Amino acid sequence: MEENVLYADLNLPESTRPRILTVPDVQGSGCTYAEVRVKSQDTNAAANCKSGKSCCARKHVSVLVVIMLVLVLAVYLIITYGPSTGSQNGSTTLSLIPEEALGCTPPWKKHGRKCYFFFPEETQKDWEASRKECAAMGSDLVIIDSKKELNYLLSQSQYKYYLLGLTYLQKEREWKWINNMKLDPDMFNISRPYSDYDCMAIGYGEVATAPCYGSSTTHNMCEKAATMSKRHQKES
């Protein structure tokens, strides 16, 4: 005796249409069995998924590389320009302080907004060694910024010669200060009696060329920015 058989027809796309399998009647059983087999989607989808993940991974790597390059560049800029920027900010801050509030610790001598140190001994040293000597004291060779400063230094060097932070650059054929600024021709006249005198000294009422390899009659002179005096620090 045949039992009723139940058929199921699912309206699915051709690629996923299930296959209905009718099981022969088993006597005494009122059950209907159905087997549904669903095919996977197009294999291109899986390939596209894998390809998408690969592209996404490559994009992430590219972004990380760009970030690392930016960080390296930032560190380089900080290392390269950080100290200069700090010095400029310090100079800007000092420029806002009244001149009378600035001071110099002995034996430095104050004039304007600068402090000067005049070495008393006459020891022969070249220009580079003189600059290193100033650097060891947190200063540098003197740069003359104005006629007023020039007149002060002439008054302090009546009987001695002191090296300046001014040299003649052979390739550029011009005089430049250690801050890379060109010499103002209106500041003072220069005569070069000797072609190998590429440094400058001040003394005996004049500014004259001098040998960069040093001289037993040339002294060293350094300058640095004046700082706020202790008295004004307490008042402020």
C-alpha cells in the first residue's frame, strides 16, 4: 500500500536549487524524507574575497609605511631645527626685556644687550681654536651689528688686537660673519695688504685683516646675549 509522498519545490536560483530525493515507501512509516543539496556560490566570489583581502592588506601596509616616513621626517626636523628654534624663541623673549634689566656675570662686560669677554693672555692660536674656546664658555666670536657696538669695541681694544667672527670666503670672494651675514661695506673699510689674511681683528683704533693661523699679538674675544639680572628676577 502506497503512502502519500510530499514534494517540495523551492524557488531558488539555478545554481542553488535543491534536489528533492523521494525515498521509497517503508511499510508502517508515515514519514516523508527530503534531501536538500545547495551548491556554493560562484567560485569567483571566493577569489574576489581573497583578492579583496590582499588589496586591503597592501593598503594597510602602504599606510603604515607612509606614517613611519612622516614620523622619521618629523624626528629629523626636530633634531635639526629644534635648538635653533629654541634659541630664536629665547632671543625673542630677551628682546622684550628692557635693556637696563639685563646683566652679565663678572668678568664679562656688558654693553647694550650683549656680554663680552676679553682674554688677557697673548697665546697664539688659530681662528678655529679661538672659536672653540668661546664655544666652551657658551658664547661665540664677536659679530658687530652696529656703529655703536663698533665704537664700544674700539674703545676696549686700544692697545690690543682681538679676533672677530668675520672671515673672507675665497670661493664666494666676500666677507661674511659667522652667522652667514655679509659684511655691510658701510660698517668699516677693509684693506688686505696680504692675500693670505682671511680673518679680521679689531684693535689700536682700527679693524684690520689678520692671519687665520693666529698671531702672538692677537687676543681672543667672545660674546653672548645678556640675561636678566638677579635683582630684576627677584622684583619680577
